[in-house]
Amino acid sequence: MALESVADPHRLIPTILGALGVRAETEVDLVAVLGESLRDERALIVLDNFEQIVDAAVELARLISIAPQVRILVTSRERLRLTEERVVEISPLAAADAGEMLATAARRAQPDFVHDANAATVGAVCELVDGLPLAIELAAAQLRYVPLDYLETHLRSNVVTMADEVRDRPSRQHSIHSLVEWSHGLLSPAEQHLLARLSVFPGEFTLDGAATVGGLAPGAALREVSGLIDKSLVTRSGRDRGRFQLLNVIREFARDRLDGSADADDAVRAHLALVSDVVASIEDGRWDKRASSWIDDVANDYDDIAAALDRASAAAASTADPVVTGHIVGDLNIWWYRAGRHREGRDWLGVALERSAELDDRALGRLHFGAGFMTFADRDIAGAREHHRTAIEHARRAEDWRYEQLATAYLSATSIRQPDEFDEATARLDAIIAEATERDEGSVLANALNISGVLLQWHGEVAAARERLHRALAVNERLGDRYQQAMNLANLGHLAGRMDELPEALGRSKESLRLSWRIGSQMMSAWVIGQIAHFRQRAGDHEPATLLLGASDAVIDSLGAHHGPTAHQSFHDDTVAALTEALGPDRYREVLATGHQLKLERAVELALDVEDEAGTDRT
């Protein structure tokens, strides 16, 4: 029985009685009349679209108590909240089923539509409409007018404005907009207010996040979010039951409501402050308990972080908060570099530093440290030194000891190719190592040991360099910092190569590559592949080395990074010169171009699946 025309909860039982042909006086207990008429029947009553008369649910409970053999199947966007209720949630279609449905519907609008030839775009369209059957039908209907790739582009910017196409449905199902608007109209004012504010989240959010953005106490947030879940407008995360999300179509509709409201700026500021707290918490934990996970922890929340930063940078000066933005970017500092987003990080650090006059010493110390790190990787030694010296001053004033020491350590790294600065740089690093050891500050200690090891090897003190790199590796193994472990292993490989210990150099480099690939670091993986290419060239494997070098170059270039002004650049330049001479310029360019086309995964396989200098079997 369809209930779309029943708007009054009191009309439910009369409507059922009428459908069953049961007559009753209006003054009597109609539920009792219906129950008595069904007491001895094994009946199934199907009620569709119950959400607009959900207050009538208590009458269903009474009916079942009178006629216990009756079963009632209700479809509703909202739970009935009855003791005997058994809820079966209807999830969006799985990817394969959604794709098949879209293809079938598309052929009604475009008979020659070929699914296989458009599989990737079909999948993207289905994802954008959340796998909702009605939305898939409406999207497919548009293919009568526009090609599939155009439809995908349109949906990425506006998924709720597809034109009315399905005329043989109730009016609320003519379009996505009308369907969502129908559901929105059934919400309480408090639920509508929270739903609009939740649209600031581009993906998942926690209950605490909903409370902060909604300006609610935790108890009130739980009540309102629960109501939105019950009304199918908020869903639980598939990967973490403590997190929630809006479907794309709901988020876009809610964002339209927020953008036109008086408290839109307040919601954006609340979200920015929330993101700042989350980033600060991750940054604080990266020195010990989160050393092994902080890169992934930020990555898990990065869509939310990026959305907050984008809004802050686009907002008018009256609504943007440069201090909060500066703290977010400052706390992330080298995360972008570690995560393979070098170009993006460089841009955000520049944006934040443009308003440095409004920032405090804590933020400025971290921002200049990050900028120095990025600038050094971009081969600008003078610029890196300036940033690190500025970072030291601000961090010292802010009593931000860790960043003062990190900036000092990386300032020393800029002296690697400056023999006249070796003693001063070494003394700075020795002081950091001593104090960090005394304070048991493992991450600061490991960074200083690693830089000291590289500095010592460049100035010929091999035994001391090896000892410090091994100490750094041991500290990072204790901390669980796998990225730093991969760097230490690569530097040990580099050191072995400088000593012409090619089997050791290849072995350490392969260890580094395995770990880099395991943790998903494209940047580190690409660098180490380039290092392995150097060692393969020295072993006489010229064409495999050129393939690996081409793959390494392509990935590093795609990430907006460089080989750096120290070991990586030296290895790279030497390798290019040697391979060009060995193969001849034309053949070198030909093989290098083939390497450029290799997927990184395949390059990793090639780098690891080779015989080493000692003649051992394939690893």
C-alpha cells in the first residue's frame, strides 16, 4: 500500500481499513476493529513511504499486539523506534551492480551504449551518485542529451540538479533534488540546522566533529546525529563505525542550504578550528606514539584538512583566520614532502608565510622549518639556510625546543658540500645529539644522527659515518618510524657505494626500497630506484640501469620534486653521464624514454628482481 498521499498519521488505520473493505464507525477504536478483523489471519501488510506519518507507528504496535499473526513490512527513510522493530538497511548498490544498472538504463536513452568501452567513466558516474538506483536512472536519462564524459564532469560540480526525467513516479521522485528536498522537509529545525553545517565535511566525520561544527554539546550532537541516521540522511562509515558521512547528493543539497544561511561563516570557522586541533594532536603524537603512523594519520584526514585550508584561503579577510591556517600548515610542515605531495606543500607553506606578520612565533618557526626543508630539496641552498636560521629564531622565542633543534640540524645539512663549514656544522650536530640523548627525544636524535652520518661520509670519515647511520636506524626501529628507517638504509647503501662495496650497497638499497614501497612512499621509492640504477650502472648493467633511471625521473618529476643537492643529485648526474657514454646518446635516450613509461610498481619489481654483484639468486 503506497502512502505518499497520506500526510496525517491519524489517517493510517482508516486507509488500511478502506483497502481491506472493512467498514467501521469513526467513533470506535479503529485499531481494535482492524485487529479483530485480522486476529485469526496470517496476513502480511506492506506499507510504502511511511516516513511522513512516522508518529502513527504506535498504532502498528497495537495492531500486532491484538493480531499477533500479522506481519507488517514498512519502507521508510526513518526508523519507527518500536520495541519489536527489525531494521533492514538498504545500502547503495555495489560498484558492479550499479555499473550494470546504469548501462541498462543508458541503453534506453542511447541504444548503442557500450558498457565495457566506458567502464571507468561509468564507475565514476555511479560513485558520484552514491550508487542510488533512482539517481542512476536519472543520470542515465541525461545520456539522451550529453555524452557520458560530459555527464561525469557535470556531476562532479553539481550532482543534485539533474533535470526531471522519471514522470511515472511520485512527484518527489522526479529528480534527485525533489527527493532530497522531500526528506529534508521531514526534519526538525535542529536537524536541518545540523545537516547544513555537516556539509563542511568533504568526507567522514566523528561525533565530536559534528558537535564542534554544529555548535552542540556532545549529548545534543548524539541526539541530532542519531535522528539524521534514522532518517537515512547520515550514514555510518564502512571502515570505522565511530565515523559518519553524508552521501554526495545529500552533502551538495545541504551545502546549498548552508551557503545561503546566516551562520555559514561560523560553520566554516568552526570546521577550521576543528581541523587545527586534529592536526595538532597528530603532530604532537608523531614524536613518540604516532611515529610509525603519523604520515598515514594525516593522509586519512587529508580531504578534510585540504577542504578547510581551501575555504580559508578563498574566504574574505573578515572571515579567514590566518593564525589558525598558519598553525595547520606549520604543524604539517614536512608532511607533504614525506607523503609525496611536494608541490602542494611548497604552495601551502608559501600561502601561509604571505601573512607572516599576523602569525605567532610557534607557527612561524614550524612554517620556516618546512619551507627550509622544501627549499633545500629544490636545490636552493641559500634559501634553505635563510629559512632555517629564521626558524631557529622563532622556535627559540616560542620555546619550541624540538623545532629549534630540527632547524639547527637541517641548517647543518646545508654545509655538506662546504668543507670550510664542516667543523661548525659537526659541532652543532654533536650538541643536538648529546642533548636529545639526555632528554630521550628519539625523533630529534635520529634526525641529527642521520644528518651527521651523511655529513661525515662526505668528508671522508667513513667509520664514524657508518656508526651514526646505524645508531639512527636503531633509534627509528625503536620508534617505529619506517620512513626514517628507509632513509637510513638508503644512506647506508650510499655510503657502501662510495666505498666500492657494491654488494652491500645494493643490499641496503633494496632493503630501503622494500620498506619504502611497503609504506606507500612513492617519493622515497623513486629516489631509491634511482640509487639502485647508479649501482647497476657501475656493475655494467647499462640498459636495466637506464630503464630504472627513467622510471625514477618520471615519478620524481610528477611529484614536483628534484633529486636534491646532495647524494641523490650526485648519484643522478654521475649515472646519466656514465650511461650516455656506455650506450651512446641515441640509445640512452631511447631506453630512458621507455623507462619514463614504466609504472612505478613495475619499476620496483625490476629494481628488486636482479642479480646482485655477488652473484646471488634473484631476490
